[in-house]
Amino acid sequence: MKKYDIEELAEKLDRCRNKNLDDVKLEDVDEISSIKIDRRKSKEERILDFLTKVKNPYIFKVKGKLVRIRFSNTDRTAEDCLTKVLENLYR
């Protein structure tokens, strides 16, 4: 396994987590499709590779559009949330 500076990555996450979108320039944000991750690596290594390669793991572009992701501190997964949305739409 490649060596990663976990402390540095944790600091990067803290710094990037609360970045204000008003302070973000579109040209300074990664296009998510340009971030290449080796799928043969373990899940943990893929996550660490992504965090190492991307400028801000919370803010990126998808086809030129600015996208911001946030996570709640709960046990609910993204799949749980999407399932609930679909159940509410199709009741």
C-alpha cells in the first residue's frame, strides 16, 4: 500500500469542508471526470488516492457545473436517502 500522510489529508478535509462557495472560482475547481483512480486498488486506497489528487473533495465540477457535497453525521447511507426520496415520489 502506498504511504499516505493521513494527518495532512485530515487537515485538508477540515480546511475544505467549510469552504464558502462565494470564495470558489470555477476555474480553480477539479472536473470530476479528470480525476483518475485505479479501480484495482482496495476501497481504502481509492479513497486516499482521490483525497490526494483532488483539490477539494467537497467541491468539484461535473460537466462544467459546480457541485458541492456535504455529509450528515448520521447512520443513514446515501442509498437510504435516495430510497426514501423515491418512495415518497411514487406512493
